[in-house]
Amino acid sequence: MEKTGTTIGSYAPDFELPGIDRAVHHLARYLEKYRAVGVIFMCNHCPYVKGCIDHFKQIQADFESEAFTLIGINANDASLSPEDSFENMLAFGEEYQLNFPYLRDPTQDVAKGFGATVTPQAFLLDNRGVLRYWGSVNDNPQTPELVQMAYLRNAIASLLKGEAIDPSETEPIGCSLIKWRS
């Protein structure tokens, strides 16, 4: 798999992004507070994201007590994908009762820095901001009842136990390409 952006073992780009809670979120603050941070590039309309949303919420609920947090980031250009506007993010968060921060990347710089390409795409960071896993959330994000391999969940569990993450990279499965500005 050829990847641009942040590679395994490299520092993830810091960010300061607005969230649907109307607060500004800084990656550095999360790294100070948590042992691990999962960043999911997602959007409102993608059927793969909708297929994973309960999985995301369960991951957050299961690992929160172990000093882990998930952060969703929407980088889609709202002029190309109006359903991904900030206003629609607010409605999405309410509809799905998200239990993790959902942030807007209006410049798309964070998505480019991470090397995100599809939605959903997962990036797992240790508390130093070093990328430990990137790729697919699981092997069947559109059909949760058919999931055989929970890649992100397994990576989080390994990281929190101080074990090697295997695999540390998987091919991301999701909606084709983030909707990039022209």
C-alpha cells in the first residue's frame, strides 16, 4: 500500500478545529489527557460511516475508562457535498447521539497532513502523537453484522496493553475519495 501523509512511527500533524459542540479542539490537549487517540475521517452521508457509527460509539464506550478517546473529523468540501456542511454535522451528531467529538476540517489541511483518502479512515495515535495504526476500521464497514476483523478495536487494545499492533496498516475501505476542494 502506497501512502502519502503521516506514516507509521511518525508524528501526526497537530490541529485546532471547531467541533459540533461549538468548542475548538486541539490535538495536543487530547494527547496530554489520553493514553491513545483514535482519529476517524468521516462524513455525514457515507453509507460506510453510517454502517460503522454504532461501532465507533461502542469503541468510545469500551475504551474511555482506559484513557482513550475517539475524534471524528469531517474534511469534505461542503460546496461539493452539501450534506457535509457544518449545520448538517450538527444534525448528524444529534441524530446518532455521538459520544465522541465530531470536528470540521474546513481547510482540509488536517486530512491532507494525515493522508486521509476515504471515509471512514482510521488513524491511531499514542500519547506522544505518534501514528501506530492507519487504515480501515474493520473488514466490512458497510455491513456491521458481517465484520470478521475489527482492525481499529484490536489496534487500540494492543496499544493500551503495550503490545505490538499487527497489522499496523490496512487498506482503508469506504466511500471513494474525500471530496477535495478544487
